[in-house]
Amino acid sequence: MSAVTLRLKQDPVVALEAEVITPDRFAEMSHEEICSSIVYHGKRQLRLDEFFDVEGERSDDLILHGDLNRVRHLGRAMTRGSLTAHGDVGMHLGAQMKAGRIEVFGNASDWVGAEMSGGKIHVHGQAGQQVGAAYRGSLAGMKGGLIIIDGAAGIEVGMRMRRGTIVIGGPAKDFVGLQMKGGTIVLRDGAEIRAGAWMQRGTIISLKPLNMMPTFAKSGFQNPTFISVYSSLLKPHGCELPNDASVGGYLRYAGDRAVPGKGEILVWQEHSAS
């Protein structure tokens, strides 16, 4: 069964709300049904094929081409299949995703994987704000799955997340792990200020020094066993965590003591830098 391929032929003037672009819908649709799917361009309801050339039908593998930075909600709530985008994508990529795979060969905007509970998202470029975060007014962010951002990310990565893993390859901005309730965030290139603010549970791992908040207390220098487990799980995705005790270890900080926090931040430190 060949993939359904969408090629952007007309750039949206304003944001294009395209929740219909998901493997769950296209898996059972004929070519004409896909073409006639409704998208929202501002206040206007239009056919999908007014913006995209469509190839294929009845497949849960989607391939998109073009500058999609104004196309929102790609892969929203998907439970199966794959979505591969060759180009930048807009806000809410993979939001509330439950299963499947999303891969972006470009940059992504805000709310990547917001409140997702399963599946994998891999953005080979940069991402905007609130990766894996909770929407405003919601008590729970990411609940499972894996998000990998190869480049930098904006503020509030993993805000209120409960489970799952987020890996940020480049530097992240302020408030990583804000009000975090569980899960793991890996920072391969560190972050700006206020990492772990008001976190209650969960783990933030940073391979670069962090500007720690005074509400976190030093709690030992160690090489936790689970680091090697995480390293093995992440290695196939291009991310390895140092865990050689002869080279260094992780300086552990416990907090946030401003709340009833039992979270932890682990900062890699080589022996020569101790």
C-alpha cells in the first residue's frame, strides 16, 4: 500500500487549520474523499486540494512536501501510521498524539506533541515553545511517548508533563520542566534560566552546566543505573548519555523546594571539571 503524498501548491495567507491531515483519516479514504476534506483558512471552509496536490489513497503513511509553517494541527490525535514532512511545519504538530510516528525534516513551531500520550515525534530542526507541554488551563502535559528535537527549543519545554521522554539537542530557553509532574527531559546542550521551576516529580538530565535555582539542593555525585538504561533506549535515535564513572558523573540537585517537590536535576560533570 503506497503512501498518500501531499504537495503544497498554494501558500496559505493566514494559518491553515488542517486537523484532517492525519493517518487515521486517510487510511480509509478514497482519493476524492481526501481531496474534498475540509480545512479552515481563516473563517473560510475550503477543500484540501485547493492547497495541496494529492497523490494516493487509503494509506496510513503520509508524506508532505513544502513550506508548511502556516499549516497547523498536522497529525493531531493520531493513533496509527506515519507522517513525514519535508519542510517546516506549523503549530500543534502531533498534539494529543496516541501512537504512530511523525518525522519532520525542517523546523517546527509551538506546541509540538502537546499533551501526547504515545508515539514518537522527531524534528530534525528547531522547535518553538511548549514542546510536550500542557495547554493553558490543563493540569497535565505529555503523558507518554518520545519527542526528539535535534536543534534548539523555546520556553516551557515539558510544562506539567507526567510521563514520557523529551530530548532537546540544542539549547533550550527558560522554564524547562515548569511544574513537571513526571517523565524525563534530556538537555544535550543545556538551557537558560529557571530549569525545573516548581517541578514536583520527574527527572531533568543536562549534559551542560545549568544556572540552578536556589530552591534546588545538591544531593550527591553519582552515576545512576537508570542512566545506562536510558542511554541504550535512546542510542538508536542518535542520542547517547555519558555514564562512564571513570570519566565523570552526575551532580544531583533535588527540588523544587518552593513546592512539595521530589523532582531531580542531574548535571553531567567530568572529573577534570570537579
